[in-house]
Amino acid sequence: MKIHEKIIVLFLWMCSSITVLTTALIIWILVKESVAFFEHVSIIDFLTDLEWTPLFSAKKYGILPLLTGTLLCTLISIFVALPIGISIAFYLSEYAPDRLRSILKPTLEILAAIPTVVYGFFALTVVTPFLKDFIPGLNTFNAFSAGLVMGIMIIPMISSLCEDAIRAVPDSLRQASYSMGSTVFQTSFKVLLPAASSGIIVSIILAVSRALGETMIVSIAAGQQPNLTLNPFETVETITSYIVQVSMGDVPQGSIEFQTIFAAGLTLFIFTFFLNNLSHLIRRKYQEKYE
Amino acid sequence: MSQNESSISFDFTDRAKKVKLEAIGAHVYYDDNHVLKDINMIVRENTITALIGPSGCGKSTFLRLFNRMNDYIDSFQLSGQVLIDSQDIYERNVNVENLRKNVGMVFQKPNPFPKSIFENVAFGMRIRGISKKTELEGIVEDALKNAVLWDEVKDRLQKPALSLSGGQQQRLCIARVLAVKPTVLLMDEPASALDPIATAKIEELINVLKEQYTILIVTHNMQQASRISDKTAFFYQGQLIEYEATRDIFINPRKDLTERYITGRFG
């Protein structure tokens, strides 16, 4: 190999190693700061205490209120995004004529291009006031609006991944189904849905992972009040919005209050890390099946 | 027209049998591509008809006319008539789902659903709203017996269909079709992906099925055509060149082109 080619290869290698290095550094800092945090707070308290008040004078460090807030918003968003996303996927893949599809798909992807801060204000200033007419006692900041709008944001992700999974089902199965006298609907839901199920599950997992980590919408629309509740109409705080709250505030670096965000961040990271790996695992198994 | 008139002949020995399938002046186009040219053909009930010819001659397209599977190709256009039991199946009011219940199809590559053996055979009933377990069990057992697969799978009906061998999968696909009680079977090279032993089993099965079904079979295998079929139709470049009793086609073809094809000099 000539010397300038070697330099190019080295350069490309460095580019790719930057991403790996960044990830490793982030994990290292998360763990390091969390270890410092857990020298002050026992892990048992962290996991079992029902209150999260590190910024008050009576400090409590129970992650559960943040965790339920996060899960509540995520759950609502998936409930919205999943049925709509899958329906869109089947429509695009099995029903829509090619021309319509070529218009619909890019339009749908615009949803994914809207900045999340816009979604957040949309939830707070449009959706919540609208819902207040129907739901008495709805808080101005609530998990429901945030989850709803987050669901809309996630729809293109689910529909696009599901559509890929449905299209990847071999055409011979469609032919078999149609030749047995199935309608398009029966073919979609009795043959393609089960055959594409692993791909669809992967899309759900990635969507959950995305929703868990979503920050802007929940910070703006769900509120910043740690609240151990499953009532979607109340104000909650998610892990991500807590991290924003502390980062933006005047908490001194190195203090225990500051370290809480690393412990919270690590918790979130463990969740999304696990989910992403799960989806890789399922995807690998699923690809083997068709090859 | 003169060419076509001479290429149609009626098998007088078989006149007693009812006309089941009929193509009258059928032309098929894919955009500007004229893939079937003025096909006139009569197929009688409970016979096996082999469709032979080189790749791209239009025999598979012809086969798929009878269950309207060409409809899924956007550029597909048909003129002329295609009749089953004297009924034009391309008329507006024809229910395609019911048509396909009556006209089953077996594909070149076995294509069982990624479901259990039982659910594969039950599929046709399930999509027609039959879900009573006892009823399904009876039909599934009958269909598997008719496809000569029952003894091999009766102890593992809940196992995935994809765990079967290629030949078994193909017989499963035949059972799946038989379960909805069609009267016509379309087979598109059903044994070309199978080993000789599995092929022999499929051929044996086709011979038995003839008692109850009208069978059209596309094949590239001349021996297979001569072994199993009553009549043979030779297609070339979208035309039906010769359509005779199989014996006559293979022993005494009228057309030079037919003779050259069946003796393997082209195609």
C-alpha cells in the first residue's frame, strides 16, 4: 500500500473511533459521578424511597417518582403511536398505489423533522387547552398531553420501521395468501403481521427507547414536579426533564445535587442500552430466519 | 387464423367429459409486450393437462389466467374470454375470493406460512370464518390424507411448517389448497425445486388427485409431462403451437417446432 493510502485509512479509522471513544467517555463519566453519588446515598434508598427532593432542604433521593413519570409519558406515547403507526405501515405497504405512496411517505417523514421544542409548545399551548374542555381538573402541565404529542412525533419512526419489516416478508407468502382467496386485509393481518412480527417488535422497542430519552416535549408540557402517580392528568417530572432542570439551574458543580443528574442519567442509560441491545438481538435472529 | 385452427384439436375419445376450462381468443399484454396471442383451448373435467414450452413462452401467464393471479401485475391487460364452467371469470360481478376457493394453486417453490402445520391447512377455512375446532380438525385431517402427508405429520401438527422437508412442504401446500375443496388445481412447476424421490411422490399424488380435480400443470420436465398428463399444450413465443393427447405430442408431433422442443434441440 502506498503511503498516502495508509494515511487515508488511518484518517478513516480515527473518524470511526471518535464515536466509540465518545460513547466510552460518556459511560465512564456517568459511572464515575454516579459512584460519587452513591457514596452519599445508599442504592437501596435510591431505588425504594418514594420521594425525590434533592433540591429541597429535606433531601430525599428516591428515583421512583421520576421513573414513573418517564414510564407514564412513554406508555401514553406508545399507545398513541403503535396502532396508528402500524396501520399506516400496512396502508403504505399493501394498499396505497405507488404514486400515492411516493407522496405520503416523505410527507410523513416531515413529522420526524419538526424540532421537538415545537412539539413541546404545541402540547402546552394547543393540546392542553383543548383537552381542558373535556377533562375537568386537567393540570396545565400534565403527562397526558406530553405523551399524546410525543406519540405523534414517534409515528413516523414506527410506521417506517414496520413498513420495512412488512415489505421484507417474501412475496411468495403474499401470493400463497391471495391464491387461497384472502382479501388484502386478511393477507395483511393473518399472514404478513405474524410473519413480520419480529421486525414490528423491534420497531416498538426502538420507539420506546426513543420516548424514554425524549426531553424537550416532556420538559415543556409535562411539568417539573416529581410526582409518584399513574394519573396521566397530573403534573409529573421525567428523568430527562429533571436533568434539564438541574443543568439549567444554579446548582454548583461537584455538589451532591449536581451528582444526582448523573445517577438519574445512568438509570435512563441502563434502560435504553438494554432496549437497544434487545432490538439488535431480535433483529439478528429475525434476519437468520429468512436467509 | 389458419394456424390456430389447425393447432386446436378435440380429443374425441374424451368427449364424454364435461368442458371445465376454456380460453377463447385470449390475448395478454404487459404494457406493449404481447405475451399471449389468441389462445383458444378447451380443458375437460378430471383431466391433467401439461403446459410445456421454453422459458418466457407465456405458459405461466396462461396458467395464472384461471385464478386471476395476473391481476396483481399493474400492466396486465387481457382481451378475449376465460371461462370456468362456462362462466366468464373476468366479468365485473365475479367474486375473486370465491373464484380462488374453487381454483387452487400450487407454486414452484413451496410457500407454507410461518405457522404450524395445522394452521397452514386450516388457513383457507379460517379466512372464511370457520373456527370451530372439531370441524377444522376433520377438514385438516382429510386434506392431509388426500395430500398423502397425514402419516408423516399426524404426531406433530402443532410443529412449525418450516420444519418439514421441501417435499413435505410442497405436499403441505397441496393439502392447504385441497382443504377448501376446489375443483380446479393450477400447478406451476410444483416439483422443480424438489429431489427425485420427493418429485415421484408429488407425481403419484397428482395422478390420484385427477379423479376429483381438473389439473393444469406447467412443467419444464418433458418426462414428467409425458408420465402424468392426459393432454399436452406446447407454447412458443406466446402462441399455442400444438395441443393434443400427450401420447400424440410425444410420439407423433404434427409440428416441426414441437418435435424440436420435446427432443431437446432448443428451449
